[in-house]
Amino acid sequence: MQRARVAVFLSGQGNTFAALLYASRLPGAAYEIVLAASNDPTAPGLALAAGEGVPTFALSHRGTDRAAHDAAMSQAAADAGADLIALAGYMRVLGPAFVARWQGRLVNIHPSLLPLYPGFDTHARALAAGDSHGGATVHWVTDELDAGEALGQIRVAITAGDTAESLAARVKLAEQQLYPAMLSEIARRPFDAGWLLAQVRARALALPETEERDSHGAPGFRTGGKSGKFFAYFSDQHHGTPYVSVLCKTSGPDELAALVESDPDVFHRPAYYGASGWVGLILNRPDLDWAQVDYWLARSWRAVAPRRLTTLLDAADAF
């Protein structure tokens, strides 16, 4: 299986980075670390990375415009070929432009059971509230601090006599187990047919009056009713191809041929369906743009949907 390429952003000792790095070198790991980047050129974590043969990038945020600093860090990750960015004790709030560029590919770990206690002093707040457990959460990064979708959590019991410091020490150990496991799970998603099907299904069934129905043993999506027509099929490496893909209608064989010729890493000619102009949009690739999937599903649906469903859309497009 192809492994996802991960850039890790850090600001300090690099203990969380180390946990991610060494886990990536175990058999079956779904990711590799291709860059350690920091806003502090003196961060000990960079020396650890360099000693382990991981490329590094450092740019002090002091005296640097925030947007310019974000842009430089983002470009360093892109230049390293990163598919994902993992924040590991990175003590900078990333701006909207950075988050937008890496949306759905930017993860962080937070030392609480989110949505409890976003921000700082999480352990003291958990103790003050009389909680039975603290813990850690791996989550997507969004514009709102510590508010992205939780991807996984681990609970740590609060015991008699705990202080914020003693709880923090155990939560840190738990983080170092959770984060590598969750990063591997996230890294596998672009190549997991079951997860990809779930994403396609949710998008297809969100279109007006659609239903799922198997076609030749594969999931298909069609407009509803007895006269419904298929507008998409899910293909899991059928007919010996290496692709997991969603098949959508083009205007015909000429457009299909042009798409495959212009971008063969994105489109393929599906066996059997290709003869009638269906194109395969390849899903099992780390750079997949889900907005492109949405576009093709909507376009394909519109090509077969009843006129009563498309009339208002046609009128809207006229303006």
C-alpha cells in the first residue's frame, strides 16, 4: 500500500514528533514523515529530526508577518510533497488561508476530551470540575480553536491526589499512543474502499430524489422512482484495474477520451461502461479533491434527472 507523506509541525522538545516518527517505522504503518518544520529554529525537536534523517525547515515567527509566516510554512510542507500536516506541539494559531489550503488534511492533538476544555489549562480545568477522566483528542483543524471534528479520543482516569502536573504526565503518555494510531487510520482512508464508498454514498444521496441500488453487484446511484436512471456507480478495482473510482456520465466518448488523455492520474476509462462515455474518477489517491467528486456527481445527476427537478436549476443558471 502506498504510504501517506506527513509533515509534522513542532515548536519544542519534539516528544510527540518522536512518537509519530518511530511509529511510522513499524511494519504496517500507513504514513511516513517527510518533514519536521518549526517556528523556532532552536527547537530541540528539529535536532532530533535531523539526527533521524528527517528533512527540516525552520522560520522564526518573530518579526515576521503572520500571514507571510503561515505561507512559508505551508509552502515548505507542499515542497516536501506532504499529503497531511500533523501539528505536534506547534505553538502558533494558524490563519484562515493556511487552514483553507490544508482543509481535511490538517490534524492536531489536544489534551482534553473535546469538546470539553478547548484552549489552555485543560488538566486544571478538568480537576476543578471534578471530572472522573481527562484525556486527549485527535481532531481536524478548523478556523475555530480546537473545534474541528474529533477523529479519536483516549480517556485517562483522574485518581485521588492528582495534580494538574501528574495528570498531564499521564495524558502525555496516552497522547503518544493515540496520535500515531489515529494518523495511520487517517492515512489509510484514501486507499480504503469502504471509507471511500461511504463518502460517495453520502454525497450521491444528498442530491434530490436519489436512491442507491446495486448494479451488476456494485453499488449504483440513480434518480428515484420506477423510471429512475443511474447517474453514478462505485467501482472497487473491478475488471483487474488498480482503481477505486466513481463512474459518472460525460457528454460522450470524445469527452471521455479527452479527460483520460489530459489527466490520466485523475480519470480512467472504465471497462464496459467506457464504451458509452462513462468516465472513472479515481478515488484511491492521496491528493483527491472531494469538490471535484461533488462536481461530477452533480453534473451526472443533472444529465439524467427528471425535468421537473432540473427546471429551477436551469433557471438559476440563466442569471
